[in-house]
Amino acid sequence: FLDASHFRGGTVTWRPWNATPSGSSANFLVRERFSWRRSYTPVICYCDDTTIATKGLIGESDLLSCTAGNCSAWTPMSTRTSCTDYSTKLDVSSGERFNTSIFPLNISFTLYYSNNAWLNELVLGGGSYWFIACRVNTALRPDGYLNTSPVAVTIPIVYKEINIQHVHVIQMSDFDGTDTLRCRWSNASGNINQYNECGGICMGVPGASLISSNCTIVFTLTVAYKYAGVALQIEDYY
């Protein structure tokens, strides 16, 4: 379901260390999770039990950068992650990286990661750039707490039969238990991130429909031996 020349998808999330801070700033934890083609050799993407035990780094030596807002408090964060898990059958390695930053309150900005290239054998967007974007907002919520971003969980690659309708659910959750969560297709412009969210795989599953309230994708694949890139945004509402 998701594949690439060496990039196999990822997410960026954030949360405050203390949701009820005092003063004009607070500590926030930013988390990256990226997956890569395990056998890719120009970049170190290989992971095994030893890599995990030694906290070995995998992935591109790029940066998680800032745009579209108050970026003065952000120090670019490496996208090389400590390998946490791998699959020999799926040929994928995944890793995470955490970074603590001090942000002023009442600001917002977009964190983004962009590079190339997606797998050539995509139904749409083969060989194009990937884009990941996440909006950080440090304003106090109406209930007096700092917000925590929602998270979504799925495996990097899902194989499905062609010419059969499928229903695939992306699991969403949020530490702010009373928030409403919604899922939408990522898009290249006119969004809350004020930045490209999907690069060459915007609406990468032809004919698919999305149920926003529970992040359910309903789709039928029609071309054998082709992959489809899925770019989604998970948003929380007070």
C-alpha cells in the first residue's frame, strides 16, 4: 500500500512535557517516525537485532525543518532515527527520534520533511518527491491546557488484492481524550500547514473515498504489481 525507492512513509507528532506551564514558554517533545527500504544500500537503512540493541541510526541525513510561522525557536532536527523494528519479508526498517525544544507560548508553525524519490512503480506520482508536514500550535486551549497532537498508527506497507473493494482503517488516538479527531486527504496547498503536504502522491489512490470521522479508506485497486502512495493528515478539534 505504501512503498518507495527507499522511503516508506512516516509521521511527525508533538506534545508538551507539562500541559499546564507557568511563564511564557514551555518544553515540547517532537517525535519523528520513518520507515525505509531495508535493503537500500546508498543510504544506511539496514536494521537487525544488533542495530536495535546498539541504537543504530538509519535513514537519510536530512533535516526536519520549519516554515509558515514563528520558526525562531526551532533548531532543525536530524531525520536519522534509531531503528526500533524491521521486517525481512516486507523489506522495511523503521525508527524513531525524539527531540525536546523550548517554544514560546501563543505561536504556531509548520514542521516539514521533504526529499525524493517515491518508487517509480506507483499508480500516481512515481519517482516524485515525498512531503510530510505537521502544524505546531502552542496556544492554550479553552480548557487551559496546552494541546497534544493526535497520532495515527499503521504498518508501512499493506498488500491487497486487485479488483476487490477493500476497507482499511487508520487507527487514530489523542492524549486529549475529549477532542474530536478527523482524518483528511493531504493536499498541496490551501491547508492549515500552509505548505505542501503530499508532493507527488496527492490523492494517490485513484477512486478511493475517505470517511473522515474514523479515518477509513474505501478503495479498489485495479492494476497488478503497482503500488499506491497514501498521504493523510490527522487533525484534532477541541
